[in-house]
Amino acid sequence: MSNQIPFGISLSGKAEYTYSELCNFVECAEGIEPKSLEKDYVSFLENVLAGKVKRSTLVDVEVLETFRADLDNRADIDYREGHWDDEPDIVAGGKYFAKVAERLKAHIKKST
């Protein structure tokens, strides 16, 4: 890891949705290049799922950018693309991820 900043946010909302989607992020991480980023990203996600990542935890900026992109992509799929007939919990989770992605984007910009 090279350039690290504090995680800077919390993931306290939509617990069931968040846990489920973070597990999906782990499953879909295969193929991230370089392989060292894939390894670091999966490790980060596993630590988040285990409750080991706090706002003050130092995280590599590339890992945070990858996480932000995954959050934003999930928000597109579950919220922004207008699947309003889907389950309300999924739409609400996507909306939550959109907010988290924006907060994380602002935090990364401010911290780098």
C-alpha cells in the first residue's frame, strides 16, 4: 500500500442490504488489476464485514476509489436506473449507497 488516508465515513445504514452487497463486492473482485489491488480490496472488504474498519482506519486511496466505484455502480443498478417496481428495501439500499459514494468521493478529494 502506498498512499493511505483514514476511511473517513461510516456504514451504519441499511445493515442487511449493506452486508449482502459487500459480500457480492468480494465475490466480484476477481479480475481487478493489478492483482495486488484485488488482494488489498478483498482484504479491506472482509475487514469492513468483520467490523474492523473504523472512520480512523488508514486505507489505501486506490482501495477506497475501487470501493467508491462499486458503491456508485450498485446505486446505479438498484436506485438511479429507476427500478421502482423492485423491492423497496433494495431501492432504499441503492439510494443509501449513492449517498455513501458521494460522501466518500468528497472525503477522498479533500484528503488527497
